[in-house]
Amino acid sequence: MFPFSATVRASFSRKSSVLSLAALSLAALSLAAVGCKAGPAPDAGFIENPEVLRQDDKLPFDAVWFKEGVDFSKFQTVYIAPVDTTHLLNLDWWDKANIAPGDQQSQAQELGEFFRNEVKSQFADDDKNKHTVVDTPGDDTLIVELAIVEVVPTKVWLNAIGYILAGQLDNGLTAFEGRFRDGKTKEVIAEFKDREYGQLDIVSIADFQWNRHSRHTAEVWGDQLEEVVYVQPGETVSHMSSVTLRPW
């Protein structure tokens, strides 16, 4: 054995310990965020009067405003406008530390198209059959205008490390702003915003796809938007659960 082999082994052991400590520290920091409710996003500029929005425990979004006395039953049709992606919030270096294709703009456009189709499907498939989804708004139409304002893709590389050490470490982050408009008067009758991490899971293929968690969040929002229109006074629309047992 070479005379310096013990020194080499000791140095390698120290470096391995440092790398292990760094990996565990990264895992701990990531786990502190995963599974928690995301804080409200800064105002992105899509909502016309953000200062009037307030938290309502009976509704599933971070902040909402509804014009007093609006009767949603008067609307016979619903129009889902193309989702706006021109009010994106700036991402920091950590948010950008992923291997997702494209940039936030292209990711938001892809997610926006998915979000719009999901909302349309929720209203079209509604058992109550109260609104007909239309391609052109009229006087009897509830107009739904939405904007994707933040897309932080899931860090697939971080979850690859996490599955070795502790499981899921990252699940992305998504935020939207929206409003309802009266098709006849064009008056804004409601505004709302929400921001969500992807759901905490035990094991899921979504952890290895940059957009699957964001897509699931959009699916939940689509369902919630439909429920908000139909909710009766005193009823509650549930918030998005922070955990899931879905493996996809």
C-alpha cells in the first residue's frame, strides 16, 4: 500500500461527509417547502382592483372580491376567454434552476391552453347543467377571464436526488389571477387570485415531469371555479389539498 493512501482515504472520507451533509441540508430546505401552502403571489397587474381583494375562508383562493348582490343564476351561458400570459412575475435564480424546456413564457402559454380547456370541460360536464359553454359571449353570458402569472417548473433533477435520500423534494409552483365579467354590461363582477405548490406525494411519476404538478393544480382550479359560481350562501368550496396518494 502506498504511504499516502491513509491520507487520501481520510481526505476522500471528509469530502464524502461534506457532500452528504450538503445533500441532506438541501433535502431539509426543500422538505420545509414541499407540502406547505404557498404564500399569496405579489399582484401581477391582471386584476384591475387588487386593493379590494380579501381572504374568504369559505372560498378556495388566496384572495377574492365579489360585487354585492350579483345573481349568477341569471347567466345562461359561459364563455372562457383565452388565458392571458402577459403578466408573468419575475423568477429568481433558484426558480430557474430546472431542466424544463423553454422559458416561463412558453411554459405559461402551454399551461394556459391546458387551463382554459380544463375550465371549459368542467362547465360543459357539470351535472347541474346550468350554463352552456359558448365560443362567443352574449348578453346572457358569464365571461371568465384568467391569467397564468407564475410558473415554476418541478425540479426533476432535485427529485432524482430526493428519491435516493428522502423522497419528493420539489413539486413546482403555479399562480393565477382571474375575474368574472357580465356579458351584457361588460362590468367586472368578481376578481380572485391563488398560488399553489404541487401536492406532496409518497411516490409519483409527476415528480419526474416538469409540468405535471402545475397541470394538476390547473385541474383543481377548473373544478373550483365552477363550484364558486354555483356555491350557495353559507356553503364552502374546499381548498386544494396539500397531499395526494395519486401515483401520476
